[in-house]
Amino acid sequence: VHCINYTWLDIISLTTGNSIIGDQYRWPTTIPYYLEDSLEMNAKGVILKAFEQYRLKTCIDFTPWEGEKNYISVFKGGGCFSSVGNRRVGKQQLSIGSNCDRLGTVEHEFLHALGFWHEQSRADRDDYVNIMWDRIEPGKEHNFKTYDDTVSSALNVPYDYGSVMHYSKTAFNIASDPTIVTKIPQFMDVIGQRMEFSDSDLLKLNRLYNCTTSSTFVDSCNFEEENICGMIQGPGGNTKWEQLSSVSGGPQSDFTNQGQCKGKGFFMHFSTVSGKAGDRAHLESRFLYPKPGSQCLQFFLYNSGAADDLLNIWVREYDKVNPEGRMKLFKTISGGVMGSWELHHVNLDVRTKSRVIFEGVKGKLPSTGGLSLDDINLSSASCPQHIWRLRNITGLLATTPPGTKLYSPRFLSPAGYSFQDRPGYMATYFHLTSGPNDHSLKWPCPWQQATMLLLDQQSDIRRQMSMQRMVTTDPNKLSSDGKEYYWDNPRKVGSLVTEADGSSYYRGPGTGTSVFLSHSRLKSRKFIKGDDAFFLLSVDGERFTFGPNRQGHKSEGVNSSICQERGVHQTVHFRLHCADCEIWWRRNYGVGLFFRSWAWPLSSSERNFECFRIPKHFGQFHAPNLVGTVWSGPLPLPT
């Protein structure tokens, strides 16, 4: 275990503002990148995950470097830092150092590289925040300068407290008092977020690079408009889907607005109250043109009908051989949880122009309602493997005694490994548990990446600021006493756990972070809707390809003295108290995610460091959709 100071975000520059002025500082919309050998394995995964978000929400793409004159070379330096804009120096370095391997941090650093300064460096900064100069660490005052519109441009976008480029309230503070005080008090706990791009971040980036479309976004619909996003009543049915705001048998409101917006709140409904068995209706999307390969269809379904009512997910593909379209069934949904909006994912594989079709089919059993759809999203990406819904989460956090452990259902990863999850300050830890495939799996568990995503339930996937953290199993990692492999078979290195129903399994040691998400941020955005939260969970190792760095050069490194935002010298003052509850989430391969919740701040005692395990370095890899991991978290670590 190595204990180091928390790393703040850095830029390599002489001045700061918002976006750098001058076309010479722009990159092409497809940017060559290179991942150096010095990077930690999970950092590589997080970087590739950040690239996915750029592709989903902007026209910016990243491609492995193949000899282009100017490119971004990412290495492990003494913190997180980047130059601002395209410096046209050939190899332009960007550092993702220890404890920088978090999605929002990586997005932040690449926004610097794309030409953006910090939000609080805008010329109009003093209209929105007060800088407490007497609380700033001596010698760091220059980080709070503002620059006029001859140096940087705000791109005609209002000041954004929620920008991923904004300093936190305690940046460069001497003690625990804030150095930045927002003039609207409600934004004090908003500034400094490192979850995801804000809406304004995306607006500015898309304006700067003249983006009109994004690379992997395909479609989104919440059915608020009369044209229902261009969807049509398709041929082949003998009844119709209707655009409604409530149904007597349920739902009483849509999922998007939860009935809270007067004059809004629509969804599509297929009634099965009357008619005969086999009656059906087709709701078809407009023509879609996704990138060839895998796509993820996400939607919310409310079943107030009969247990044998069906929802079929079809795709009609058009090509020269099938000019009228060829139908392919991808999934049939029936039964399940009745009487609530449930989240569904369907993996598609579409290669050409197509339409997605939602086919409702009436069953034989009596019905008092039907099938309802809302908040549909389609993107060129792989779907999460599992959904864990936490119902009545505010009550759970308020009433669960400290030290209580709750367990999610067990799940299996595609490779056969088992894993689990839970919330709180939310902490997340990942554990392997014993499972039915242990005898045929490779041990110690090699390079399985677990992604834990708390879903921001915004209706449009491009506006979601979900919080996610990734953990990777390093087969070379040893236990604290050096006698065992940390990620070995839980039957060998774990402890026996017995459930209330008498079933038992082995739970291995875990790692993760105790600072996943604060309670205040949990209640922001749309993490909680209808008092429920969704964790999307995946474990994947198949997309890793290891090998020597094919470009064959090594990082020259960067002198840590260039760090302008505290670099490795940053201290985070933790006021720590174990407050709420512990919840385990385990699966059949033996993977468990452990969450411990903390209340912040509660006492005058402070932690001025973070401790985390550092996995061994590996060679270069290229994987277009890889997800990554995080190993950091203040002690105490789980036992």
C-alpha cells in the first residue's frame, strides 16, 4: 500500500482563461493518441472509457497514433496535467498519474488538450464567485487569476458552476475553509464535480469544433413532442400504440417527469384491456443509420397488463438484397416486475440502414392495463451486463444502522466470474466470491474489469452525468503479508459467508474507493427518481489485448515542477466518520462490490492523504470500448 497526497488537476501553461483563442490551437476532430507503457492498467481502461463519452456526446474521436505529425501521448507522470490546445510540437504529452484514473478527471485533462482553460478563470468570474485570497496557500495565488477576452473565449455560454473544468471550493486552501465561495450559496457543493461533462461543457466543446452530430449517438426519445420523435405506427398490426400521460390501470405518470411537470409527461401505451389474444401493434422508429457493429438499446417499460402480454424488440434492416427490409427478432419480454417502470437493455447488431420496432402482443390472460414505453436511447456501444435497482434509497440511507451489511443478488460475468454492489458518502469495493465455475477459471483472476455505474436518469443519454468507477483484478497483486495472491480463488484466500437462507459462499478480499459519491451529489441530477436508484454493473476482460508497445518509444517524462494546480502536492482534507451502512454485492464467479458509506464532514479530525494500491505496469494495448478501474480510497480498507 502506497500513501500519497491526492492529485489535483493540472495544466501546463503560462496563462489561464476558458477556451484558448486561435485556430492554430485546434485539433482535427479525429485525434491520434498513444498510451505509453508507464500508464497503470486501469488508467488505460479509464482513458478508453472517456474516449467513448467524447464519441457519444461530441464529434471528437480518438484513434491510435499511426505516424501522424501531431498526437497526444498519455503517460504516468507526477499527477494529472496537460497542455492547453494543440501545441503543434509533434508528441504532446498528457499525464494520468496515480489516483488520476477517474472518468471525470480524464475528461478534464483532455478538455485542456482540446483547448479549454478552467471555468473560474473566465473574465466574468467575479460576478459569480468570491475568491478568498487570505485562505490560499502562499505561492498558489496565480491559479486564481482571470483573463480577458483577448486571451480566451467563453463561447457565449453562461458561467457554469457545474462544469467539469471548475475548481472545487477547497482548491489550494491552507486549512479547511473554502477558497472559492459561490455568490449563490446553493452552488457551493456543486463546483468541483468530477463526474462527467456538464451540458455547458458539451455546448462549448461542440461550438468550438463546429460539431453538429456525435460519433456513436443514434437516437433518443422521451415522447414529449407530438411527433413522438418521428416514430410511426408500423404495418402488420391490428391496433395502435397511443401517446398518453396516464392510464387508469397504470402508469399514473411518465418516467421522465414523474408527473411533476404540468402539461408534460407523456409515454407510449399499448392497451391489452380489450381485444383478443394475439392482437398486436408496431411502434417503429424513423430510419436510423448506426455505425456497423454492436448497439445498445435502453428503455423503460411499465407492465400493467397480464403476465403473458409480450413486448418483442425487432429490427428491420434495409439493403440491396432486401429493399423492403428484413426483420430480425432480438428480444422478447414478458412478465417480470409488474406495476413499476423497469429499466431494460437490449444488445443489437445492426450493419445497415434500419428501423427499431417495438411490437406489443396481447396475451390470453385478463388485463387491466397494458405495456408502456418511455425514455428510449440507442447508441453504438455495448450494453451493461446487469442492473441492480435500489428501491426507497433515501429511506435505506436514513434508517440502516451503521455496520449493517446488505447484499445484492449474485450475478455471473461473461467469463464465468461472480460479482456484486451497493451505496452511502458512498463507498464502493469490489470482491471476488466463489461460484459454480471456479474449477474451470484461471487463478489468480487475470485482468477482469468491473464497472460500477450509478445511473443519472436523465431521459437523453447525451445529458447524463452518471457516476462510475472501475476496478481491475491484477493477477500479480499480493496480499498485505506477501504470502498469497490478492485475487486468487476465494475458496483459498476468502472467508466463508452464510446467508439467512442457509446457502453459503466464499468471499475474497476487496479493493475500491471510499469516496465514490457524496450524499449531496447523490441527491443532485437524477440519480434518484421516484426514490429509486439504478446501478449498472459489468465485468469484462475479453477486450484486453496485451503486448509490447507497438510504437516502441518510451516516455521522456515531465518535470513535476511544472505542475500549476498542486499536482502531487495537493492535500484533500477528509473529515471522516463511518455513518450509514455497508452493503455487499456478490456474484457467482466470486466477484463482490463492497460499499461503505461515510458522513462528511462530522468531526474536526482530518485525513490529509489517500492510500491506494498501485497495480504493476503492463504493455500497450488497444481496445476501442475498454472500461477501466480505480484502486484508491482512504483507509480503513476492507478486510
